[in-house]
Amino acid sequence: MLKSSLLLAALLLPIFNAANADDYKAGDLLVSDPWSQELPPNAPTVAAYFVIHNQGETPDRLLSVDTPVAKKAELHEHVMQGDLMKMQQVPSVAVPAKGNLTFAPMAYHVMLLGLNDRSQLRDGQQFPLTLNFEKAGPVEVKVSVQKAPPTASHEHKHAQ
């Protein structure tokens, strides 16, 4: 009896993981694990991170991002210039067909500038973020604010 219960639980685990409450679907795209790290009260900016899974045969493109918690939201990436790691704004980001695109520290990220509502930027809070895709259209996600980055089990490799 115990063996069959464990087997059933093991078989159902991938189904429950696929239906994670932090996943947002639009067409062939699945946006998962949106998060932001809590910053000190006087911090002028904050970054948001997530993973985009494209399950389709056609690439898409993230064109822009909007949120009511900031005056401006920009797509950024970190690049190595000589011996220095620099952050720069990018106009859009390609989402490969049958691939993943990870927004993470020291990689692509959403930079929120001119913060409006700091009450939603504390540990345990959430704020809305709308991702505007070329083909899938707008996708609103809820970004979870955390004191520390998610554990290594939630990290995904940065897709090129």
C-alpha cells in the first residue's frame, strides 16, 4: 500500500510542478518564477527576474515591460566590456523556439526606475508586471519580493 502511494505521488509530482502558482501562460509561452529581491528603503531602483519557456515552434520577442510600481521599466543585460561587467539597456529580447530565456542577476533583467509604490517592494509582498511580447501579446505576472534570491533549485541556466 505504501509503495503504491509513493509511486502515485512520484508520477503526479511533474503534473503538480507544471501547474505551479507562479507560472503564467500565453500561447506557447510560459513565464515562471517571477521574483525581485527586497532592497533597502532608499534604493532608487529594483530589478525583476523570471524564466520564459517557449514550448512552440516559433520564436517570439519580449518588446517591453510595464508596472504601476515604477515610472519606467527597462529591459537590461549585463555584458563584459574589457575587464568590466556593465549593465546596458536593450530594445527587446528574443525568446527562442523550443527554448528558455532566463532573466536573472548578472544576465538579462527588468530594471524598474523611479519607484512609485514601495509598499509592494517588501519581503512577502507581490507587485504586477506586464510583459509585452511581439506574438503572444501582453502577459501580466505577479512578482514575489524576497529577502534573498530563490534557492539554487529554482535557478535556470541563462539562454543565449
